[in-house]
Amino acid sequence: MDGWDWVSRVHREEAGHATSAAGALVAGVGAVLLGIGAANDTGWLAVAGGIVAGVGIVGWELLRHVAIDQKLMGRLDRLEK
């Protein structure tokens, strides 16, 4: 058994919603940049961090919808037919 089999298993299973974590990671980085910019009174860094955090939140929601919701709705549509 390969040591990396768990990665593909988690990716295939419904419990491993790792795809949408990319957006949350970007949002987290943006929030940290926003905090650093605000603490150091660096306006451009605070603004850039806020923008990155906002893009990360929207990206998380978009990735979650594409990776989870569409598959779930497709299965429900097939069951209804």
C-alpha cells in the first residue's frame, strides 16, 4: 500500500472537502495581512489584506458550491427521475 493512498481516498470521499479549503487559506492570509497592516498603521497593506481576504471568502464559497453542492444536487436529480 502506497503511503499516499489516503490522499486520494479523502479526495474521493464526501467527507474530505479539501477543494474548498484553498479559498479559506487565501482568506486567512488576507486576514493576517489586514491585521499586520492595521497594527503597523500601514494603510496600503491593510487595504490589500482586506481585498485578499474578501477574494478568499468569495473564492471559498465558489469552490464549495462547485465541489460539493453541484455534485449533491446532481445526485438528488438522478434520484428524483
